[in-house]
Amino acid sequence: MPPSGRQRFRHGAVMTPLTVLVLIISFFAVYFASKRTDSRRQTRTSFVMGTALTQTVYSESAGHSLDIITRIEAQSREWDNRLSWRIEDSETAQINAAAGEEIGLDSRIDSGLYRQFYSRKLFQELSALFEYTNGAFDLTVLPLSRLWNVESDNPRVPSAEEIAAAKALVGYNKVLSYSDALFLPEKGMGLDLGAAGKGAVLDGANEILLAEEAVSMSQKNTVGAVVSCGGSILVYGENNGDPWKIGIRHPRNPGELLGDMEIGKTVCVSTSGDYEKYFIKNGVRYHHIIDAATGYPAQSGLISVTVIVPAQTYVPGAAYTPDSPGAMSDALSTACFILGKEKSLR
């Protein structure tokens, strides 16, 4: 069930259960303002999906909080090993390797990445987003991302001919997908789930926390957490009776905050910007968010976009159907950055 009621943020923005609030602002930092120091609140930072996975969990005991943290970390590593195209034996890498071959997922991939995430509605939602954004969000942008190689130690500005050739291999509308299989029809095509993968980690964390909440509520205990993975954050429940706070960081001056938000309900927050992964050549900044329509890093007039999407929350006795608020917040922040302010707010 979606969260009930309204959530009012410090700066006056109101979010209802059906609202996606798009903030054309900068990257965020989470900090925890509580009037109480409590050992039941535990924090750990690890390295997953090429970025920091930081978790702060508040539950009935320190040991229980650490157990939740350990399980979320283990699941996040499993998903990284399955979703990342950079890991040679990941299921995404195997799908990419089979591009252009007459081999479906059933016979190629043993552990069923696509079947699992199809059943969780992830691929349906991301496919719909491709249509809704007129291709601004595209999971098949990998040929262009590889060409620019912004996230490596050796990025470069490709030639116009190279970009044209890579663009010809991009387009999620070309992908053939079924309830149990996905097929890339042209050799050289490739899936890159990076624009939604970190958000998907939050969805997995949310499901673990929902299960814990169901047990804890029956015992009159509470569970609260903040889980951040790169530019995506899950804010779950309460911070021992206080709201969680997210500080809005200046995109060009990382030590400065533009403001903050108080969040007392469960939401997923994701930011995309031109200042985390980029290189400068001849005075021009080239970042990692590629516009599939042009083949170049997006030039929409924005330097950062933050999107807030309500997450599922536990309601005693209610049926729970998983969806993907984390992945959607992650994907939407990328799409809005490419689209620009005016198109994003339509």
C-alpha cells in the first residue's frame, strides 16, 4: 500500500501519495538530527556497484540493526553481481554477449535475472518510462557510454562518425521482451542498468525493511533507516521519533548546503548531475549522462536534478505488491536531467 497522508517538507513542497516531486536542485547529503543518542541506531558504509553503500538503521536493538544492515548489504552485492554489465559473468553481461544471436534468456541465462525482475515489474516500469520520456531514458545506451568511457581513467571525445555508428545500436524500442525472455536483436547492442540499478538496490532494501516492520509492529517496536547507494537514498520510517533530514548540497561547492528537507515517511530520493563523473577537454565539461538522441552528454541547461518518489510502506493486514520506487526515482532523475526543466515539469 502507498503511504497515507501528506508529507510536508521544510521548504513548503507538499507530496501526496500520487505525486512525483521533481526538484531541479543539487545533490544531497543525509545527516541525522536526533535529540537522543541511542545505540540501537547503527551505521555502516561498504562498497557496492562502484560506489558507497551507507546504511543507518534504527530498530529494537543494536544487534538487530546490524543484522538488517548485513542482510541489505549481502542482497546489494548479489544484485550488483547480476545487474552490472562490467562483471563478465553477470546476467546482464551474458545478455549483452548474446546480442544478435538467436538465443533467448531461457536457454542462455540460468538464474533468471529477467524473469525475476519482470515479475517485480521493474522492466515493465522502465520500458514504460522509455515511451513516456520519448526515449530520454534508454537502457540500451551502453554503446554510447562505452564510446565516451567517461567513468574510466581514459575518457575521450569520440568522432562524429563513431557517435553515429554507436547511436545506430541504441533504442529500447528495438528490444524484444517477453514474460520470461529478453533479446537484443543487433550485434553490438547492450543493456546498461546503471541509471536504475542503484535505485533497484533501494527497492531490495525497502522489501527487507518492510518484512522487519511487519514483525516489529506486532511486537510494538519500530524500524527506521536511511540507505544510500551513490546518488540514490531510501528514507524509511522514523529516526527514533524524529524526522530524517536530507541536506541539499551545492553542485559546484560540495562543502556548502543550499538547504534541507525533513522527511518523516518512506520515500526514495535520487539525484543525477554533471559534477560527479566528468572530464574536461579544451575547456568543455563532458559528463557521464548521455543523451541517446544526440549521442553526446546531455546539454539541457541543468547541472543537477533530484527526484522524490513515495515508497511502499507496511500496513498491517494489507496485501503488499512490490513495485520499484527506488529504480523509478533513479531512472527519472536521469531522464529529467536529459529532458531539461520545462519538459520534465510537463
